[in-house]
Amino acid sequence: LFVLPLLAAWIWFATRRGLAPIDAVAAQVAHRAPGHLAPLAPATAPDEVRPLLEALNDLLARVEHALESERRFTADIAHELRTPLAALVAQAQVALRARDAAERDHAIEQIAASGQRASHLVDQLLTLARLDPAAGVPMGALDLGALAAEVCADHGAAALEKDIALELDAPEALAVQGNADMLRILLRNLVDNAVRYTP
């Protein structure tokens, strides 16, 4: 009768002491802000709990990497959409200031073309978001000169607005192996930065 209460108290104390690291991990998780993804680090943890902690820390690292990729992708979308939207605004202003019906019709055609390019760009970005890095990028034959001419045409209005002479010196047919969508994004970034930061 005297030993049983002491034994129960000892078992309760030993159990609480053994589960204390798990309670510490639970408290850390419960009090964390959504953006706090640093590894969990309890002061002490028995060997039986360490595999769980390592798995949780690995998961937190992968979530942080995924969020960082999402932030970079959002920034890329904003950067990529700026050019076609600026072209749309420029052509709309041309249409508003048109002196005759022919000039206005031409500006409206350019607005439609810019809208189609913006829609195509959104499709490209969505494709880029769905790409599996392990699968690689699909490659094929393409005309790099024609691709560069298309990108320069997209930036023509922005170059004229800054009084910049934008010219393309490329052979008529420059066949290369590559991914047209990825190369278009690369060329667009190069020309956009050149126009944006040239005095």
C-alpha cells in the first residue's frame, strides 16, 4: 500500500521527463509564425525522438525552399509582364491620338497583337512553373534571329519613348538548338534591362 503510490508517482515523473523533449518541440511549433522555418532545436532529445526531429527539420527546409521558389517566380512574373503591358498602354495612347482612321486601326491591331503576346507570355510562365527540373527542358530547332527580332519589336515603343535607337544585326536564318520559350524570356530580360537602364 505504501509502495504503490510511490511507484505511480515515479512512473508519472519518469514519463513526463521522457516526454519533455516532445512537449518542447510541440511548444516550438505551436508558437511559431508561419514564415519562421528554422530547424527545431530542443535542448535535449532522446535517441528515439531524433529521427522524428530530423524528418521535421528536413520538411521545414523543403517548405522554405518551395516558398523561396514561389517568391522568385512571382517576381519573375511581375518583371515579364511589365513589357507587354507597357506596349499595350503605348499603343492605346497612339490610338487615342490618331489623326485618321487608318492610323487608329493600325494602333488597334498593335493592341490586339500585344494582348496576344501577353497571353502567350502568361502561358509560357505557367509552363515554366509546371516544369520538373529533373525532367529537363524540351529542346528543338529554332531561328534565333527571328526570335530576337520579335523581342526587339516588343520593346520598340519603350525604346522610342526614351529616344533610344534599338537595332538588330542578325543573319536572316540563324538556326540553333534550344527552347524557344526560355530563350525568349532570356532575350526579353536582356533587351528590357538595356532599354530601362540606358540613359
